[in-house]
Amino acid sequence: MPMSSVNPANGSVLEVFETWDQVRIDKALATAARAAANWRALPLEERVALLRRAAGLLRERREPLAGRITREMGKLLREARTEIDRCVTVCDYYADHAATFLGDEPMEVAWGRALRVHQPLGTILGVMPWNFPFWQVFRFAAPTLLAGNTVLLKHASNVPRCALAIEEVFRDAGLPDGVFQSLMVPASAVAGILADPRVYGVSLTGSEKAGRAVAAAAGEALKPSVLELGGSDPFIVLEDADLDRAVEQALVSRFQNAGQSCIAAKRFILLPQVADAFLERLRAGVEALVPGDPAREETTLAPMAREDLRDELHAQVEQSIAAGAVAVTGCRPLPGKGAWYAPSILDRVTPQARAYHEELFGPVATVIRAQDEADAVRIANETRFGLGGSVWTRDLERGEAVARHLVCGNAFVNALVKSDPALPFGGVKDSGYGRELGRDGMLAFVNLKTLRLG
Ligand SMILES: O=CCCC(=O)O
């Protein structure tokens, strides 16, 4: 099956790629395994220097790379530029901290000496999504490579041009042949690659369905996995919240990247005292969004990445309205070529609606009205997801107490949930397991070896 790169803004085909056969996959596995032995033996300072060069190339190529992201998955050009900047930041962060994170650590023992030693595992497979086609790859690859592993990337099949551009950045930075390779393979090839003895682990960011399949394959092969899956993050607005700030951040969190982010605020859980005021302001902001050419500065709402995803979103919205939710604005596809969906709000969403339980991966805000703070927390946790959540209140102690009750991996008070190189990132429940970023992200694919001396 060929893989097509399609511009979601107008449906035009940019390029078609042949997928690899087993012979080509085997060649990549052999190259990665050969490269792994030399790469792990390289002094850490040399790996750090190469990663810094990759960051330098990202800086130099910011404009063409951002343009490539926008054409291939549709996000606003300015958001694509920010994405490249975040990749630079994550490379710099790990380049600065690798020696500390990976250094030997003496342990307190009553006899002789004992050390915690961090050693690479080998070749690690990254199965990555299209919504942040550079950021997701770099936040996995930067720490994994610096730890001395080699990386195979199986990118989402709608962003093959981004996958190749990333490989080119690492190659041009001087990483030896085989240290980072993009595999042009379909999802059906992943289990076979993971089962290969030359592969030592897998990190997946993607859908729950993909996560279950990869976790099963990793379990069968007894290899470590990190899964960062979907989310349906609550955004709780208490009665003492700064509404202007909360609405401003709600708009960013829900509508950036056309709503296609795992940690977007998806369920707006409002206390009665502020519900109508919040909703009116949110509606004004949503109706002011300007869909259009994602490369133009004036545009504030991008197309979705694929027409089938837009259609699936609309089916969720239609069912929710049939189940009693109120369509406040939007709630329909936009006419014309491309994967366009109107910026939308569903109010009075109840447990009968798909929007209450499912992840809405597009520009649709779900509003749920709570009776009081305890009810808001109950609703927030009444989900099988557990990625992020935020709470908005002028009382920081109260905000912290509510945040501690949220069953999720990332709870923020008076801030939209976002990932940061220094903060461990990941979920619980059906949002996955394991952590990326921070020190934990770098240790995800190392052999923590206990070394006893004497
Ligand atoms: O889509 C999920 C992650 C988004 C991010 O890290 O900003």
C-alpha cells in the first residue's frame, strides 16, 4: 500500500511513497544494530555535540521545515514554527542535562561500594503521530539517542515528508549512518519489527487502539514500552476564577492545532455561578476564529489533518446532539475542499452523549455543568482517560487541593496543560503509561544496572 502525503487544506496530493518490503526493513534493522555498537561506545560529549548540531540545523531550517509541516498536516504556519522551536529547546535541554541524568550514582550501603549505572538498551522503535509531527519525534528521540540507543522511526502514514525531513536533519548533523532511520512502513509492520531481536523497546504516542496493539506486541516480545495515548482533559472553572484569563486560555487549549492535541482541554466543567458568563465569552471567542489558508497570518483556525477524522468528529457531535446536547455554535463541517470543521461548542453535555465519554479530537468544546466543586471533581474523573486536567480559581490552595484529586498525569492550576522538556509527561488509565520528558524520559530506555564493587 503506498503512503500519500495530502495537503489537508485543499485535498491535493503532494507526493506518494512506496512502502518498504521485508527485505528493506531487514536492511534497516541490520544497519541500526551495527550502528548501535559504535554509537553507545562514543563518549557522551560527542553524542551531545551531534545533538547540538541537529538543534542548530533545526534553527537554520525553521522556515522550510515549518512550511513542510503546514502543507502536510495542515496546522497554522505560526504554530508549525513554534513546534520547530520546541524541538530546539528539547535538544538543548537534554544536551545540557545528559551528563547529570546519565551519570553513575553511588548508593548508601553498609559494605563496600555500589553504584547505579545507566547504560543504553540498543535500538528503540518510535511509533509517532501526525499531530505534532516534529515535536513528538524529537521529545522521544533526543533523550533516547543521547542515552546511547539507536532509533527507528515509524511515523504516521500521513506525514512521510516530515519523517524524511527529520532523518535528513540528523544525517546532516553528522549522526553516523543507521543511528536514526525513518521507516516507510505501514502500522501492520510494527509488531514484526518489535518482535525482532535487534529491537529493544518501543515508545508510542498515538491512539488508544494503536496503543493496545503495540502494548500487546511489546508484551509478547517482553520489551519495555512507553505509551502516550488519548485524553479528554477536564478544564474546571470554579466560581472565583479569573474568567477573562480562563476563557483566553480555554480558547488556546481547545482550538490550537485545530483541536488535535492529546492534552487539549476537552471537557469544560463549569460551576453554576460562572457557567453562563464563561460560556458567553467562550462563544464570542469561538465565533471570532477565522478558518482559512493556514499559511496566512490572519488565519486563526486550521483545517483538521484528514477528511476521515473530520467525518468521525462530526458523527460524535451529531450523536451528542441527538442525546440532548445543545449546539451553541458550529457543529458542522465547513464546505469546500479539504478537512474543514467549524469551531464548535456543545453545551449541557450529559453521560448519554458520546462527547461526555469519548475524546473529541478536533475543534469542538464540550461544556458540562456541575452542581458544585465536589461534583466538578467527580465529573472530571468520570472518564477512562487520565492524561491532564486544569483547574481555574483565584484561591491557589483550593486549586491545589482540586488538582490533587484529579486522576491524571498532569494537573495544572490556572494554566493550560502543556508539555515542557523539564516536566515528566504521561498519563494513567487509558491514556497510557510511562513518562516522557524530564529525567524520567531519558531513563525510559536505559538499563539501570546495579554495580556492586566489593
Ligand atoms: O498531543 C499530545 C502532546 C501535545 C504536546 O506535547 O504539546
